[in-house]
Amino acid sequence: MFSIKLIFVAILCHFTLGYPYVKKLSPEQVHRLKTWTEDDKQNIWELSGQVEGDMVLTDNQRNGLIETYYRWTNNVIPYEIDAAFTAEEAEWIQSSLDAYAENSCVTVRRKVESDIDYVYVTGEDSGCWSYVGRFGGKQTINLQKSAIGSGCLRSGTIVHEFLHAAGFYHQQSASDRDDFVDIIWDNIQQGTESNFAKYTEDKVTDFGEGYDYDSVMHYGEYAFSANGERTIVPKDPTAVIGQRIGMSEKDINKLNKMYCS
């Protein structure tokens, strides 16, 4: 009886919260993604057509950093890689995630039969995107297929999307971001201004780590630029934002505090 009640509660929560909707891309967006190169001033995940570029959310979803419902149980994120990826591509994804796990207390491993909640990694032509936090059952991360080590298959991008799956939002949406960066609204593409939303402290937390220019979750300076000019300018003139390599020290600290402290 007890297990039946738990199942009922899980089903009720699922339909009450609603499963996030993945937006369809326009032909222009698809073309932009397919022609993206490493020289592009914008990160490829910024171009993927979802909320803030690459986040798939429910309406009014709270950040998994604070809302424990969206966190993964037992600090484990199981994943399965779609068979459309080659063995070499799958190995690359796995090695990128091994590095993710080595630097944190979160275990990211291949799905086993007993796993009910897990990430399914696909490679469709829709960019790089992820749900934010755990939603229960099978949920998708998309890593559009490209040359290994570039685009959505760059290690830093793979880690970025799995940090979303763990519950992270983008760094520049932090409540104190105006103390560290200037948003140049006149340079932002019309209709994409909401991608630069700033969240309150009760929705996004930094666990006492402070603002992080070095975060792999930070927009680049040219995100959603309408004219090729910068849309985000760090107040620290020596700061570099939008790196594509991997987790910063503060990213790792936040992940560990979120799941293991």
C-alpha cells in the first residue's frame, strides 16, 4: 500500500508540475547551428532556441540549486547515449563526463536496468540543450552531432548541459550580476531580451561562492548580439567570460555544496 501511495504521489507531482516543452527551431535557427564554427563569438548553446538559449523549463520553475525536488537522488545522474552516436563519439561523451564526476561528489554513470530516472543523450539537429534539474523518468539532453571536440561535442559544452541537468542556471542570471557585469540592452537582438533575466536570491543561489566570471555557465560577451557588438561587459576589465573548456573552481564548489554538504 505504501509503495502504491508513493507512485500515486509521483504521478500527481509529474502532472501538477508539467513536463517542460522543447521549442521547435525555425529553418534559420537550424541553419545557424549547422554553420556554427569555433571562431563564432557566440557559444553554440546560446543559439539553440530554448529558454536563455539551451534551458528547457516549466513555467515558473524554481532553480534546482534551491528546490530539492529537482535534485538527483543519491547524488547519481545516470545517462544513456543514443545509438545514433558512433562508438568514438559515445566514448568522447563518456570521457567528458568522467572528468565532470572526478571533480565532484556527484556520480555521472551509464544507466543500469534498475534506474528509473535518467538522462537520454540525443544528437538531433537542434543544438545543445537540457532540462534544468531532475524531472523523473527519461529526460533528454541534446548534443547536436559535430566533429568530436567541437560544437555541442566540446567537453566544456557537454559539462555545461549536464550542469543544467544537475540544476544549474546561467551565471549571469544571478541576483547580484549588476555588480559584476553591465548588460548593453541596445545591442541585444529584439525579442531575446528575456534571455538576460535576473533572478532573485530565493530562486538562484551561489552557496556563498560569489560571482564567477570563469564559470562554464556564463554567457559570452556577444550573446544574442544584434549588431556584432558586446551585450555583456565585465566591470573587471581583466575578466574573460564565456569560456568553453570546463568547470571552474567555483562551479565545482557549488555542485559539491548543492549535493554533498
